[in-house]
Amino acid sequence: MPYLRDFGPEYPPLAIGAGSEPITGALLSLDRLTLWVAFLGGHPYDPADWCSHDYRPWVAIDGDVLEVAIGVARHPEQATAPPNSGCILDGREYLFRLALPTAFTGTTVRDASTALGELWVPDPARVAELGRLPSGWVLVDVHTGRASDPAPHALARTWTPVPGDPSDPNAAIFLTQTVGGAPDDVSSPVVATIDIGGRSVDVLDWGGGGLGAVWQLGDDWLTLVAYLTNLDVESFGTMVGGIAVPSS
């Protein structure tokens, strides 16, 4: 499961350099007071583990630009690696929720910890939201990519039960919003057709007990995939119908 942590709204200076991790996704809240950032890292910090890392964020707002970075806090008490030893790079998922010192009303979010530069971050007023999540579910992953990536851009989010909840270990909801073009074609078999706002939407067998749908909402395209115990077409249709965009 991803490692979820909260920080802010104050951020001390942070040395950005060796050990810094590139950000793979970033998302602003509708009130622009919170920024979610996702990245891949190593083992979470353990003083006895010389391969572990204590990842910390750094945030600064400068006019129209929000700079964010993921660095590593150094701990003198951390164990040191013995001679001729190595660490396994296993790419663990992290999602940090960063309270900003003030609402960010600009348009540019930059990854200051790498040379990859500006992140693609959708206008929060354009981001489609699920109408209601199952009780106890949380956002665990965000992926957006870089502003320089070719269009169309896509915001992909994943929700699961609270990490560590053993009641349904395979449960997950995936929502991808494609901006500036249509997503790739999907060849999954159709199991039903539902009516959403006067438009027919196919419900697809996504495999593994999951249901999916791909449809256009406003100028964007949405792909919803859900894996839940006892999920049926009616409840999935309610989930599809509950998705809305704040600005609509």
C-alpha cells in the first residue's frame, strides 16, 4: 500500500540534491489550499535500516509559481551501510498531502527537486469528483505527468479502503480524466448499458470482478473502474451518475 503523510502549512528549508525524488503526480484542492504530490521512493525511514529514507517536502509560492520538492532528511543516528553492501530499489508509492501556507491562485507548479521542471496540474475547478466514496475510503495515488508531455493529458486517481484494512484487500476505485482529447480505445466486453443524463453509457467487464465505463463529460473523457465486493450494474451506475465537475 502507498505511504500517506500530511505536512504543512509551514516548511523549513530543505537540502535538495542526492536522494531527491521526482514527482509523478500533483493535484490542487478546489480551495487551492492543499496540494497532493505522489512519487516513488525507497524504504520508509527506520533508524536501524541504512537503506531507508525520511522523505520530506518543501513548498514555496512565488507569484504565479508554486515550487515543490521531495528531499531526504538526514539523521546522524541512522545506521550506516557495512562495506560492500547494497540496497534494493523497490519503488514504493508515496502520497503526501501538503497544506499550503496560503491559497495558490497561480497556474504553474514546478518540481524543484529535479531538472524535469513544470508539472501538469489540472485546474481544480475542472476536476471531476466522485459523488460519494464508500465509508472509510481514502485517496492513495495521483498521477498527472509533466506539462511538456504530449497531449492529451490525464489525471489518474486511485482510492482504496484505509491502508491496512483487511476486509477487502483487492477493493479499489480508479478514475482517469483525460483532457484535450479522447483516451485510448477499450476492447472490454459490454455487460449492460445505463442512462446517464440522457446519454447511453456502456458498462464494461474489466476483468477480475471489476466493472468499468468510458464516457464524455463536458469537454473531457472519464474512465471509471471499480473493484468492490458484491458490485453490480445498478450500484456501479449510481457511482457513474454521481460524478460531477465543480464548474459545471
